[in-house]
Amino acid sequence: MGNQMNDGYRLKVTAGPVHDRSTHQVVPVNGETLRIENEHAIVSLWFPEGSPSTSPYFEHPLHTKDLYSICFSIAFKEQVNGNNLMFGNDFDHPIRDVLPPGFNAALRMVKWTLDPGLDGDVYADEPYLFSPALATWDIFRIGDKMSKSDEVPLLHDEVVEEGAYSEEAAENRRQLNIPDTVEGRRKHFQDEANRKEFEFEPGRMYVADFGNPYLAFSDFSVRLPGFTLHAMKYVEEKNHELRYTLKDTFTGQVYLSVVFSVVLPEGENSQVKSGKDDKEDDNLGKFEWEPEPSAGDVE
């Protein structure tokens, strides 16, 4: 995905199952679903085509205020506790020297008004800002269990809404007393005890959508009430990326890494794959990792 910006800069989005950029694929600019898979999870990642001014996606009542959106389904290949799964931003290098005055005040405002679960350290050598995924995602929808012969559905052109995809999935949600509304679900999972009760089941599809009206990639600025940070003037060789990470903070396992890069005029990162080779794998997106039944399992 690439969008032209001011002064010859361009925005590029890549994604992969880990932080290693050699594993990343370029997110398609035409709105196609990108399949990302390793031994831990199957992810279908979709970015709405175009921008809020040109995409019908952003005309939907759920997204009229959003400036961008990250939509994905994930089917884990291992059990993950809801209290351990975090979503947010992290960096491999310090950013404290480029943070503007008043940045801490802006973070306190975000935590107070938008995301009470937000926590991290932006002044560390490897800074991070994470929130519990279940409490920070804008949309969370539970799907069905996948069998070995099933393929995880694509998300192309789908506007995901809060809830469940089937009665079985809805019952799964009811058994855990998860409210039906976005506001109710986010408040419910701000309670650590409720997060600990939730287990992401291996083989079940979950769909999330995350976006907001505060980060504008058109001019790479952060817009909060009473505070606007124009990040372009801080862009340099080591500070031109914003990374979103989905990870288990207990085990350290990363499940999804999405990188927004301001491509500097001298060129692009040559380590990123085009992703075409992965699309040629017919097994991608299927649960071939499941063991075949042994003779003792057959009655």
C-alpha cells in the first residue's frame, strides 16, 4: 500500500507474522486481503481501499470519523489467554530524543478519555505503548471453529460489526457474559478478571477492526483535542516507522506486525517481499498443522 505525501514522501504499509522485515509483505493498495501465516496463527489482513475521502468503507456509520482502519481475522493455532494478548505500538530503538514537549500530557489525555488500559514507556531504549486487545479493539466479532478442511474466510470489502457470525459463536459470547455493544465489551474487558476468563481457542476465527480519528497519515500528524503533533519534522533515517504489534506479553510471541513507513526520497526498504510467492501456496489459510488421527484414535 502506498500513498503520496507532501515533499515527495510516500507512505508504505507492510505486514508479517513477526517483526523481521524480511518476512513482511506489502499490503495491497487495491484492497485485497493479505494472508499471513506461520506455526502460531493464520491472519487475514485487509486495509480499506483508498482514504476516508474516497472509500465507501469510511461512509459506513461505524467509520465516518476514522482516518484509517486495520481490519483482520485471526485463527490461533494455540490457546492464548485474553489477559496476555496485547495490541499497540512498539519500537526497536529509542524515540525519546524526538518526542516533542507535552507528549506525556497528550498520553495522559489518551489514557483518560480514550483508552484506560493503555500502558507503556515511551522513554525506554525499546519504547512501547500497549493495551489489552479485547479492551482496545474498536470492533470484536467471534466466528466459528475451523476444521482441517476449512479455509479461514477472507475479509475483502467486509465492514465488520460487533457480535458473532453464527448462533454457536453468539452462544460462546453469551457464556462469557460479553456485552453486545462495543462500549459494553470494551468496559467489560477493562477488568483484568474478565480478561483472564477469556481464552482465544485454537482453530476459532476472531475478527477485529482498529482505527481512530486521531492519527492522520495524509500529513503524518497526531490530532488530539488541544494538541496536534506534526510528525514529519521528526522523520529521519531511524525514525520513520510506526509499528502496530499483536503479541502475547506473557510468552513474548508476536502474532502480527504491521508497519507504516514514511518512505524517504532516496528509496524503499529492499528487504520487504512482494507477497506474490505466498499467494501461490494453495495450503495457505488451512489448518494443515492439525495432526492426523492415529490408529488408536479411530473407533
